[in-house]
Amino acid sequence: MAAAAYRAGTQAGFRDERTGVLHTYGRKRGIVSVDIHVPKAAPAWARDPEKLWNHAEAAERRVNARVAFEWIIALPAELNGFQRAALVADLSHLLVDRYAVATMAAIHAPDTHGDQRNHHVHLMTSTRSMGATGFGAKVRALVDQKTGPLEIEAVRAHVAALTNQHLERAGISERVDHQRLLVQARKAEAQGDFGKAALLTREATIHEGQASTAAARRGERLERSGWNAMVHASNAQLLEKFVAAAQQGGRWIEAPARSGADQAQADRTREVAAATPGADSRAGRPTPSKGRAGRTPAGSKLTRQKLSATGGRGTRAQGRDADVLNTQASQASDSRRVERDSSQRYMDMLQSVIEENGQRAAEAVAYARLWNWPSADVHALAAHRVADPRCGVLLRQGIDAATQRTRAHKLGERRRARHGAAMFATARERQAAERAEENQPPAWKPKTRREWADLRRKQRAKLGQAERREWRAQVLVSAQAMSRYVSQAQAAAEKLEHIESRRAAGYPVPGDAMRSKAATLSIQGKARPVFTRRHEPAKPRPNAFRIPPPLNANLEAPSTQTRRRHPRP
């Protein structure tokens, strides 16, 4: 009841019939509308939000029962109030038709001190289906461990589809997508839109929530706010580097030196001069006695300054030569719009080129890191990747092989650590079971035989569970399993070496000659190989001052362990 009253924000408030408490949030601002959506067969009291949620409370028997779900959905700021209300109505009917539940939709406007695009709706739905007699059975599809995530994903897809329908109906080109950035990037890459794919591979921010927003207003900064600021700065810095690289590489597209407005003005001057009596058609301008075309005539009520200030829209010239002035103003406005659209297309094309080249360079850098190459080799490989798409396929195969090798190494280490933890847990449970009699209560508070039997049974059950976990962990670290991990890592390493040889043959870099020479010397026994990233530790040198072994074979060698001054407790 308190949650419904807070989201509705009514002055009268909602009274909880179970406790008699009146929940009122009349001072809350930004409540645009509150509507109830129920199935057609619902009773009349279901249209009243206060009665609806009191009946929802009364339908539950458990003290910790879940009474309602809440769906918080962002509304596009490009839509107006009526269009957002229509979208919310469709979203509410989506939940009502899908689960036969009652829904209260509360549209909230952006906060005065926050982002003015933050239009959103709170959809509170009942956890029980509603029929002619009221609330019925629980809706288990949303809380089931198997069907719950699938239902949430399906609802998200329907919300995105409805939002895009309303955006298209309003004539807005923007669209929303409910999928993760990685899935959207892969989809764009499959469609051949590499610029969009590169843009979607940016690092995503996290939702800050109400607490972070309130802390920011108090002048504080929580961990989430700091993380988002760092992500924004990193993405902006990466974009600046791409722009600088594009400028240095000669791929920066400059706008025309002469603007569209000036060009349209000059064209219109020539047209007026050609149509004016006494004008010199060859020169493209009228005679000095009639004044220059393109300037405002003295008898006009619209001055040149006013025409420039209004942008040629919203004001119509009157008087002598009004048609010429109005035509010039409309053409200047059209030329400015064309110039703005052209500039936007230039920037979009530049952004796509930068993002595509940046993604290709990132693949080259990731591959070069596998071998610890110098910067000269990295730049050469990035140039190959930008020039030839087949190089990118080869580099991605090498990165995947390196990932498989690292995963095989870490898998064995993780499972050994898990086996050690399982052995420790088993020893602890065994010790607890063996010392059960030592933990008897005092004489003034004895336990019965049944209580002691229950205690020992629980300890034996815990010991059995720990032993089974240890057995499963031991199977995963057996000799056969460990050999399988090693073979997987070796196969991935051999595949990576083969890909590197193909890369050196097809896309050479300056350091290949030195590395091939070092490999030849290592084969002859004059040097160590340099192709492996993880070098083996050097063998310890023999100590010339080592203590010799005892002459008598029956005597024991001196112990290398440090003797303790006091015995171990």
C-alpha cells in the first residue's frame, strides 16, 4: 500500500485496511497520470487503486508474501505527452493480456534538478491473476527459475517493439533495442555495418539509481558515479585518438569553403539581375542606377538585419520588392538546412570511418600483445589490418587460439584450487563429527538422547556431503583430466604458432627478420627461443661453497630445516 501510494502521489493517500495506516505522499511532484488497467471480466472495485491493492493484500496468507511486481520502463523523450500516454496504455495492456493481472501505470516526469529526458513509467502489477470474482492463482511464470528469465527477456523484446512502433508512428527515426551492446555489435557486424559495430563495442555504464543521484545533489560521489565518469572519459579519449589518427592519415573530410547560404545568395543575385530591366546579363548583376541585387531596397519594411536575425522564417516582407525578399529569405533558409544536413552526413561518415578503422586497429593491437611486439611492429600490423580484411580473419583466429590456451591453463588451476578447498572442508566436517562428544553442554543443561542423536545425524550428513564434493573435485583433477587440459593447451599453442607463421608469410612486419634469426640460433643451440610469451624460470646455478656430504654413509646428512627454540604447542 505504501509503494502504491508513493507512485500514485495522491493528496488523499491510500489507507491500509490491515493496519489502519494512511499512506500519503501529497508533496511528491512530477506525477503526470495514474491509470488502472485490468482484464475485461474484473469486478468494479478493481478500477479503484486503493481498493485494488487492499484486496491484493487480503488475498495473501503468508506474512512474507509478494503482493506486486514493479516494471520501470523509460519513455522516449522525443514523444510528446499524448504519445507517451498512448505508449504506456499499450505497455499496460501487454502485461494484462499476457498474464491476466491488474496493472497500475504511474507516469513520472523528469525531476527538476535531474536529466530532463528522464520520462519513465512505473507499472505495478499484481502477482495473482484476476477474474470475475477477484484475485485467483499466483502467476508462477515470472518467479520460476527456468521460465522467469525467459519471460523477462520476452517482455523486454515486446516493450522495445511497441516503443519502436510509436516512434515510427510519430515520424521519429530513432529506435531502441533491448539487447546487450555486444549482441547488437555482432548483429551489425553480420550485416556488414562495421562502423556501427565498432560504436557498439564501447564500454557500457551502469545504472546509478536513486541513491547515487541523491548523493550527487548533496555534492558527494558514490562508487557507481565515479565508475561511470571514468567510463565516459575513457570512451571520449578513445574517440579523440581516432579523430587525430584520421586527421593524420588524410581521411578527415573538410566541409566546402563556401557555405550553402552564400552560394544560394549568389545564385539568386544572378537570377534577379537577369530578370531586372537594364541589367547587364553578361556580368550577372544590375546597373548601379538600380542598386545591387541581394540588398534590401530602401522602400521595404523588412531590413537586412531583421531578415538575418529571423533566418527568413516567421516574418514576411511587405511593400516594394517584397516578392524578391521573401524568395531570397526562403532560399537562404533552405540552403542553411541543406548545409546543416550535409555537415551531419559528413560527421556521420567520418564517425563510421573512424570507428571501423579503430576496431581494426584494436584487433592488431590485441594480436601484437600476445607476442610482446614493439610499437613499430604494432603499427605495421595495424596498417595491414586496415588495408586487407583477410588479415582481420587471421588475427581473430590467433586471438581465439590464445584465449583457448589461457582458458585451458586456468581451468586446471581453478579445479586444483577447488579440490584443495573441498579437502579442507571434508577435514573440518570430519573433525567436527569426531569431537561431537567433547562439545557436550554443562551439567545443568543436559541434552536428551534424541537431541544428541539428531546432532550426530546432522554432522554425519554434512560429512557425507563434504566427502561427495571432494570426490567430484578429485575426479576433475585426476591424471587423465589434467593430461586432457595440457593437451588442449598444447593444441591451442600449436594452432597459434601455425597462425603466426601464416601471418609472417602473408603480412610481414619489421621485426620478423630478427625473430626468425633468433629462432634459427635457438635451433642450433646458440640462444633460447623467443616466440613463447611465458619464459621458463632459469635453473639455479651450482653453489661452489656447498657443504660436502658426510664421509660415513651411515651418518645422516645435516638437516636444512630451522630448529625451533621452543616446542610447538
